[in-house]
Amino acid sequence: MSETAVPPKRSTGLLIWMIVSQLLAVGSLAIWLVVAGLSFMAFDAGETPAAWAFVTVVWSYPIIPLGLSIGGWVAYAKRKNKLAVVLSGLSFAPPILFGGLIGIANLIP
């Protein structure tokens, strides 16, 4: 007897989560935009290799959420629902948490 494996069903909730997480990832790029604009202050002390390294790392950040978002949608298309949820959640979580931490730190006297 051979039983064929039935792929998990696509749920409406997962699709809504994928869309919301993409909107949050775009919102997290607003935080990146501020940091990217401020990154040029690294050159205030002169042009050094450390300043260039910092600016290069900051300006290459959007590659991470873009890659995670693509991976999430590929997992969604292959009906790997748990992986799709994790990848799409990781696409926005670090910058949002970092921004929240900075906001809380500013409230503490």
C-alpha cells in the first residue's frame, strides 16, 4: 500500500500574515533610511577604513530583508507553511526590535 503525502493546505491567515509581514519589512526600511542618512557622520573624523566599513555594512542592510522575503514566498509557494512564517517574520523583526529598544532607552531618564 502506498499513500501519497498530501501537502498542507494554504490558509487565508497565512496569506494575510505574509502580506502584513512584508508591509512591516518595508516599514523597517524607514528605520534603515534614518540610520543610512546618519551613517555619513562616520566621516566626521576623516576618511578611514573603519568609516568606509561601517557605511558599507549599513548601506548593504536591505539585502537581508529582501532575501528573507523572497525565501518566505518561495516556502509559501512550496507549501512549507512553518518555514514561510519564520522567514517572513525574520524579515522585519530585528530592525523593529532595535528601533523599539532605542525608543525605550530614550524614555529612561
